[in-house]
Amino acid sequence: MPHAARPTVTLHQVAAAAGVSVATASRVLNGSTRKVAPEYEARVLAAAATLRYTADASARAMRRASDSIALIADDLTTPSMGLVVAAMERQARTAGALVTVSSTMGAPERQIETVRVLRSLRPRALVLTSNRFTAEEFEGRLRKELLLYEREGGRVVVVGETNLSFDSIGFDDHAAGRAAGAHVAETGHRRVVIFAGREELGNMAARTAGCVEGLVSGGLDRRAIRVMHGEVSRQGGYDAARSLAGEGLDGREAILAVNDVIAVGALSALRAAGVDVPADVSVTGIDDIPLAADVTPRLTTVALPLAHAGAEAIRLALSPATRPRRLVAEGRLLVRDSTRPRYDRLR
């Protein structure tokens, strides 16, 4: 037979039993930095023990809500997002704030609902990371929720490319792709395939366009550039490379992957197919996740300042602003072992 619930003991009851004010009881039981006379402290603690008082955790959480920063991310399983979130947490901790994280897997309705729920919890700031702010209907609904949150005193920062009118820090994805394409062209490759990820993703599309521009500027005929779309994942890169290897590489001399995770999957498939990298085909990526320097061969990539962007997003979230600020972070080419020059083209 279930037991009856124990009656809730309030702070007022503890204060009355100890013969002190509610404020004094609160200072003793809620960890205030303000000093209480030892005599009163002892009386409050004794009364709380006798009455079996338990602090209201939910009320305390609401009081501390202004110390928290809520991160809403597309996908927390990606290495690049791991770098961003870790940097956010470190930066927030130095400012005495707590980062909470929610993942929406890029689903627009889930993202809007997450913002709506977080508004009720009143965090100090919302930081959104996404490359999917493209659909006008969705963007309008999301903007409405975020504006309501701002009117309630919150701050909004977006990490990634967006048309939303809030503080943002993005990456020059087009320039990153152009740097990768230019390197491949300059090293003599003349038949190239781009593993472009999903067509509808804004940052992947920008990187793909940049790759094409860098290749064409370096002397490639557009007809010699093949674009293959697929999932933005290791498996997506593996499947694309396995298909290409099954065609005998289709005469391609280089693979440009629009991120390192796709490139790592491609390296695995090529190794399984007996294709030597870089002797038979060169491979590049974008991002410079930690694994890029550990795979064999080490991956040539365009390093994006992911950790810097995460830390900068927190700094923006914690600083006052009178109008939206837009920051853009640029990448740098890191040439490693997965690419090699085609010397017969460079004579």
C-alpha cells in the first residue's frame, strides 16, 4: 500500500521554528555568502533537521537561470560540433556561466519547439548552431520565437551562416572550398570529383561552389569536375568512394570532400578497394578535426577555427549589443600526406 506523501516543509516554517527571519533562514540554507551569527546558524540548521526541510531545487534553478547559456545544436555527434561545444563550455565557465545543450538533428519543428521551451526556463542567452536557416516559412517562425525571447531580456547568437537579424559568427565556407580546389589544381590534378554532401545544406553548397571556383581558376575544364552528393557522414564518404573505386576511379586523380568526416570515410573505402592514397588519387577535406592528423595518410585539409568560433559565440552572448554584429572566420590550408603533386603536369 503506498505511503501518504510527506507534507512539504517551507522555509517560512523553518524560520518560525528557529525564531529568525525568513531572510536569515534563507542565507543559512541556500549557501549565501552573507555571514550569519553562529547562534542563529545553529538554530536554523537544528530546526531544518527536526522538520526534515528540503530546499526547493526547482525554485533555486529558476533563480539561477540567468547564469545559464542554452546551446541549440543540429547534431552533437559530429567531431566539429564537439570542438565548438567544448570551447563554449570552457569560455562560459570562465565567466561563471553554465552551458546546457540540446540537439535538434536539424529538424525545423524541433528547433522551434526547443526555443519555445527554453524561453520558459529563462536562460541568460541562446546560442544556435545551424546551417539550415534557408526555408522562409521556418525562418520566419523561428525569428518570431527568438524576438520574443529577446524582448524578455535574453540574448541570441547564431553560429553559422544565417539571414536572421541577431549576432552571428560564421565561417567563410566558400573561401575554404576555393582554397582546397586551388591547391588541387596547382598541384597538377586535372580530373577531379567533389564529394559534396547533401545539396540542401547551405554550408556544404558554399564549400562545393568554392571548390569548383578554385579548380576552374587553376585551369581545370568544368567538364572535368564531377560532383557527387550524399550524406554528410563517414558512411556517406565511404559509399561515394566505394562507388567511384568500382568505376575504376572514372579517371579521377583527386577527391575533394566538403568536410573531414566525409574524407575519412573515403580514405577507408579506397584502402579497402586497394586504391593507394595519394599515389593513385589525392584526397582533401575541410574543417581539420583532430582525426585528420591521425589517419593514414594524414589528411590535407582546410582548417577552420572551430574552437575560436565557439568561444567567440559565448563572448558575444555575454556582452551587450545595440545592433547585430556579424563576424566571419576564415580557414587556412594544411597540406599533409593525402595529396601529392602530379609532377608530369608541373614541368
